[in-house]
Amino acid sequence: MTPVVCIPFQSKKFHWGGYNMNIINILADINLRYRNTFTNAQKLVWLNEEQRELFDILEIDSPPYAFKTVADQKLYPFPDDFDVTKIKVVTYQMNDSNDFQEVPVLRNDDNQFIDISDLWYLIVSDTFLLNVPGGVPADRTVYIYCDADPTEVTEATMDLEPDLPTKYHEILKLGVLERIASARKDVVMKNNYAVDKQEKVDNIIWESKLQEPEWTTPIDVMPWRASNYGRRCWR
């Protein structure tokens, strides 16, 4: 099998007004809003838990994994540390004009026919199987977008920014504040922080829903058989 050529992807973090919102600054703002005597080590535990939850709730993506196709090669092994369960979307370069198309996925347990005249991909163990009508051409780019996992923050890395995008830092702070208030048995403040946080999360999710297509195309994968009258009947 010909080695796969992987394409490095570099992401950049931007700072509004040159202000670096690192973990030290985030914790300082948290302490200013709600006085407490908890150690930084304990607050980092809560911050890491909150950040992991937000990555799942907000469906934050990691930089895409990309590779170039090889002529007539359908199988492309993943790196050893690649988590196939986190794959969200796969796109394929259709032509030399850099037009990309989303590639539908087929699953091993799908009760459906496989049509080699269609574009699709399949995950077989730790290998990516790509089907392109007419055969896989050479030097076409495939992007695989996955859910991201945040890097664990420690006291040694408090001078760095969290992986959570800057626009979500206020939600992160409210989540940590809610946990601090809960640990102090301050029901009123805990509820206040929880309501503020949930409102911001709901607004972000709602805005993302508005950007989605209004109508989707359903895919029927239920078993079926044809009747004698040419109609579809369930088994």
C-alpha cells in the first residue's frame, strides 16, 4: 500500500486588543466576582471538567485531519492515536478547481446496498475506505473533521490560553463560578450562575441551528420488501 501523504494544519489564536486571556487572567476574574478560599489546584479541576463539558455541548471541532489520495487506492490507514468515533464530517476534493463535496458515510451494520457508482466512505477497523465513482484519482485532498478534546490545564500551564475559543470564555467562567458556589452551599448564587450560563449556551446553540438548512433529506435504512402490487411493505 502506498504511504498516505498527510497535510499539516495550523491553527492560530487571535487576541482582541492584544489582551491575552490565559488561565491566570480567567481565574483572577473568577476570584474577583466571587470571593473564595479554594486553591488554584481545585479550581483547575472544575475548570477542566467545565471545559470538557462545553466542548461536547457546543460541538467544538478540532483542526481537520487531511490526506492526499493515491491513484486507484481505496484504503487509507489512520494514525495510531486517531479516534474514529469522533468523526463528524468528511469532505472530498472533486476536481482541480478545489470544489469540495461532503462524503456520506456507510456503516458496517447498515442494512442497505452498497453502490460503487456513488461517492461514500466506510470505516473498517483503523482504516478509511473511500469509494469514488470510476476509481480514486491521484492527488485529491480529503478533509476529516472531528470533535475536539481540550488539553488538560495544570498549574504549570496557567500562563497559556485554554483550548476553548475566546468567545466562550464567559461561559467557562460562569461554569466554574457555579461549581464554587455549589461547593460553598450558596444555593442562591449557584442558581444565578447556572441560569446565566444556560442562557448563553442556549443562545449559541439556537444561533447555530439557524445557520443549518431548513429542510433535511431523510435516509431510510429500515428493512423492507416489495409487495405484489409494486408497493412498499414493512416486514
